[in-house]
Amino acid sequence: MQFKDVVYALGDFFLWTFEILSSLENLPNIFFSAIIAILFLYWMREMAGHAKAGEK
């Protein structure tokens, strides 16, 4: 097995994964945006709880 075979295999893998992403269209963006929004809201609720308790 030559190094060229490894590089081609890696390239084929990347092409396959990007084909999956292109078929999903905008769903990965929506998924990660939703996770970030949920975590942001959780963090803001925690900060509000600390502010209400008088902590800095």
C-alpha cells in the first residue's frame, strides 16, 4: 500500500461526507444553531439566578 492510496482514500472519504452534508441541506445549521440557542438561554438563566442571589 502506497502513500498515494492513503491520500486517495482520504479524499474519497471527504467527498462522501460532503455529499451527505449537501443532501441534508440546511439541517446541520439549524441543529447547531438550536443547540447554541438552548445553551445560551440556560447560561442566561443561571446568570439571572446568581444576580438574584447577589453574587457577582
